[in-house]
Amino acid sequence: MKAQGLLRACLGAVLFLWQALPLSATEAPDYLSFSTDDEANTTEVFQLASPAVVFVTSTELRRQRFTRNVMEIPRGAGSGFIWNADSGLVVTNYHVVAGADRLTITLEDEQAFQAEVVGLAPERDLAVLRMMDPPDNLTELPVGDSSELSVGRKVMAIGNPFGLDTTLTVGVVSALDREIQSPSNRTIRGVIQTDAAINPGNSGGPLLNSLGQLVGVNTAIYSPSGGSAGIGFAIPVNTVIEVVPQLIAFGKIMRPVLGVELASDRWLRRYRVEGVPIVRTYRGFPAEMAGMVGARRGSRGEIILGDVITEIDGERVANNDEFLSEMERHRVGDTIDIVTTREGEEKRFTVELSEVQ
């Protein structure tokens, strides 16, 4: 028995030493041809998608104080991606191009083209640009569905952080349905949160799923230092699909109108009004035709409120941002139910929305 135990111990030692020895050159795997499934997927997505990602730079024309000479001053830089190859249309963030006098789009092969603004949506931090004389070999990104995302799914960001062109970062969806503030102080809802590293310069670049489909537009980071802290945000592609065609056709987001002027949010906070008061209604528009009334002055000069909007289609409305968000859910010709308060009484209206006249 002792001999058998000794034999097993010796065999175990020999096996351990054999496993610890380096593989011969003929047995070692070839790194150039080897990759894990995840590495192969990441590499394939990058190779297919990177030609569609562009570098957007903006400059501002400024006149010198004493010489009065006009100088071109760099204003900002970010990323973007080809939306329509035939027309040379590029999608990026609004804040990347805001206030620019001249825009330049640089492709992956370092070809540079002047660009013009087609449409701007500061309330969604999106912009559409058109390249001047675009080449024929542009690449578009396939468009996915952001509603199919779930926490933990792999996502990839391609952009130009700190001016370092065509940089890839990989992460997962950290959370869904976040809210961030747009450059116009409107709330952007349904935002994707990711831990894929997003830094200054990534703004406007694509967020991709494992199929290489566009699922978001990288727009912001949360970081006290200004560098990536593992919390980045992207506008969902379903919002992009809704907004971009309007920017191409009209240059801005087209929303149906109720035909009212509303009190400012500052006024609401000052007087602690619950809901959004109508300052005035415009003749011939839905609100006036439905019987809504605006504010008026009393005999002693005091302000007497008319209808104060508190609900639209069952959704609470407490400020101008919430009012506009509810209006943006609808199109011209839609019928909505509005609840207001007037002199302490609740009133209900059914209104058919119209277009701007």
C-alpha cells in the first residue's frame, strides 16, 4: 500500500512538471490566427463600422479688437457618422457644432471636406450636416432598435476622444431610461447609460451593439474631472430615427401646436403655481376654438389666471418642459385630452392639434 501511494505521488509530480513545461513551437497557438469569440466579434464590428465614423471640427470667425482683421479660431471637435452615403449626410451632436461659422468633416482615410448645417435640434442634442462634394465610397451604419437593449448587453463606442481618431471602447449597457439635460435645458428622456469609455471628442459618435448596428449617439459623460469615469450617456437610436428625418426635411423638429402662450418656468416657481398657466390663446388655433382662455388683469391691475394646464392625455404637466414633451408625442391631426383648472374648477377639453400657420 505504501508503495502504491508513493507511485501515485511520483506520477502526480511528473504530471505537474509536464504541465508546467512550455509548449513547443509546433504546439503553441498562433496569436495572429487565434481570438476568442468576443475578440472576433469586437474586431469584426470595428472593421465594418469605423469607415462610417467621421471627425467633426468647428471653427469660429472672430474680428480682432485693434486690427479689425478676421481670424479663424478653433471652437470645438467631436465625432459623427454617415447617415446617408448618397447625400453625404452626417449625424452628430448639436453641442459639437453650436455657434460654428465653419465645419470640417474628416473621414477615416484623412480626407477632409467642408460641411454645412442641414438641421439642428438642441432639445435632443442632435444635428445633421451635409458634406460638400462627398466621395462615392462612403459607408453607412446599419440601424438597430434601442428598445431591444437590456442591462448587461455589450456595446461599443467609436469616436475621436481628445482628437485621437477612430478610437474603440467596449462596455455594457449599465442602465436604461436615464434623463439628461440638453443644451437648451430640455430633458432628454430614455437615455442609454454605458460604461464604455466616453471622453471629450466622443460626442456625436455611434454606440453599436454586437451586430454592429447603431443603437445610440454618444452625447455626454458624468465626471467631476472631465475624463471618463465609467458613466457615459447616449441618445437612443429610436429617438434619432424620429428626429433626423424632420431635421432633413424642415431643419428643425416639427411639433403640432395648441396655439397658446404659456407662463415661464421662472414665473411658475416664483408664484408656486401647480400646472402651466395659459397667458394667451391665439385666434383660429385649437385652444381658442376649444374654449380655453388666457390670463387677464383685474380692475385693480392684478393678474387673474385663466386655464392652467395640469394634464395631457392623463400625464401630469407641471412645467414647460413636460408640456413640450407631451406635445412631441403627437402629430398634426391627433386628438388629445387636456385637463385644466380655472378659478378653482377643473375643466376638460378634447382638442385636435394643428400645424403652424
